[in-house]
Amino acid sequence: MKKAYAVIGANFGDEGKGLMTDYFCRNNANTINIRTNGGAQAGHTVCTAKGERHVFSHIGAGYFAGADTYLSEFFIVNPMLFSKEKNILGDLKQKIFTDERCRLTLPCDMLLNQFAERIRDEKRHGSCGTGIFETITRCGIPENRILYGEIKDTPDYIPELAEKIKNINQGYCLERAENLGITRENSPEFFELLENENITLNYINDLFEMRKICRVCDEKIIENYETAVFEGAQGLLLDRDRKDYFPHLTPTNTGMKNIRDILNRLEKRDVEICYVTRSYFTRHGAGRFDTECKALKEIYNLYDSTNVTNEFQGNFRYGWFDLPEFMNSLKIDGKYAEKDKISIAVTHLDMTDGMVVCPTGKLMPEDIAYMARAIKVYKSFGETAEDIQEQEKI
């Protein structure tokens, strides 16, 4: 039977989903890597034993392992950021497929997002500034929605698309800006950028270049591969339905929901759901963090090579492993798990002497895997797939 792996972050994101996606793609043949939620704001870092390092945002984290990428209908496409990533990687060696139903982020979505966050000041939601929520909000109005599959690859379509974007900028975006408190008095630069036609033309150019690379398809493309690795974004504690953490959430489903929707439309596969956690908790930006401990970074000499303080997300925060919340998150997501096999991946164990560090003491990775009724535990002691130890039958 064909196989499927679902890589899901169990915390606030930054757990090591890129590492585990690379691992599963590297250890299975004929693999397609599926992005299942969010968009370019989800940066997944992969390091290889050969010294390669990249933070993947559109292209699947299994790229270095030779996997093709499928951007599912639940992924939000940003041609500007795809172009940026492609320029970093150079000529792409693997195939990229993009679902015809993918929503397109426009420049105005990013502008609305970024200027709204600046106005919120100390009450920021912790956004990455890439316009994910604003894209979803705009696309909720049919006349303002633009889908990847609707784009026509002909030169005479460019003026039509430019006119549609202009109408969105002059109509919807001005109303949305007013609702968000963005005015010409407090944000004159917003309106200057919104009215800059060169930004729209550059965006359209990036979109057309992306379409030369990314073939339009739907989820049936997955049937051509023996192994499907579903790469989730963010973490279960940031899921749109976790109202106990509102408003500092992502506007997408971060667990099995989207993945189950896709799997239900395909032939049956042997599914393993891998919930990924660090041996401690982290959170980038504002929001509730019950086990935050500023001293933990110094106690264990913790560091992160990817996540740094930035304007929109703020500081990268550290805290103890929250066992009750971890178990609760898995329980909530379990309603979409059906009879799938469950595994646990614990990363950054090299920083905590191989133990999971809780407020009341230390646990072995096998302990939390046992409590989660996992059939397997993956223990990571470094940045590469070669640093992972796999242990079955917990």
C-alpha cells in the first residue's frame, strides 16, 4: 500500500517540521511533498550533511531530498516571495505543482497587514507581515478573489489583471484600511505604495514567471507518487479554532483537518501522523505562553539560527515543555486522525542533554511518546536528518 506521512507542529510553530519533512522524504522513494496550510510566512529550515541550508517558504522542505512539491488548495500563493525563494535556490531541480484553487496574495494584502500591525504597536497580533489573514479576508468576497487557476498565460491578459488589481486597491483596500485604522495622517506611505502602479506590474511579472515553473493541477497529482509527505505549517496551539489563545492565532487549520480532506479524496494510504515538538517550548511574537521562562535560554544555553527578533513577529521566546497542553493539543487534533498511526518527534535534544525539560522535572522522549500512545519516537540531536534516531514500539 502507498504511504503518507503528516508532519504537524504540536506547539507554537518552530518545532522542527522542516527537519522531519526532509527526513521522511529522504528515507522514502518516489515522494511528493505537500504544503497543506498557510503560505510563505511559514519558514521551515533544512540543513543537510553536505552543508546546504535553506529556509523553505513555498517550495517543500523535502526539496534537498529530491521530493517534488505540491502546493495544495489550502496553501496561499505569493508570487513575489516565490520569486525571491527561486532566486536564492537557482534553477529548480524538482517539479513544483500548484493547485488551481490556491488563493493569491496581492501586494495590498501585505501592505494592509504590515501597516495595521504598526498601528497596533504594543497590541500587535504577532503577524509575519506577509498578508495571510488579509488574503483570506479579501478572498472571502468573490469579486475580490483571485485564484491561481484563473490566470491566463497570454500577454493580452496582463492589462485585464492589472485593472482588476487596481480596482481592488481603489475600492476594497481603501475600505479595509479605514476599518483597520490606517489613515493618510498616520500612514501616508501606505497610500503612496498602494497607488504605485509599478508594484502591480512587478507583481504580475513575478506571477507569470512563477506560472512558467509551476504546473496547474489538483490533488490527483499525488496518486502518481508512492509516498506523500504532508508538511503542515505553524503549530496546533496556533490553529484558527484554538479560541483559548485568541487573537494571537494563524487564520488556517494547522493540524490534520486539511490533510484529512485531501486524503479522503484519494486512494487509501497507510498514514503516519508525526507530531513534532522541541524538548522545550518556544513562541515567536506576542500571545499567551503559560510556561515561558526567560532564564531557560541561559540555563541550557539555548539558541536558534533561524528565528531572530524582527519588526512584525517581535522576540523569540523560550519556555518549559508544557506536558498537559501538549497532550490536550493531540487530543483535540485526534478527531481527524481516524485510525492512523501516531508518532512523536522530539527535536533539539542536543541542547537539553537528551531530555524533555518540564517545569516539574525532566522526561525522556519515550515517556511522552508512551503517553501519546505513539508507535514510534524520532529523537533529533542536531540539525540534519542524519542526527535523528528512530525508535519503534514505544
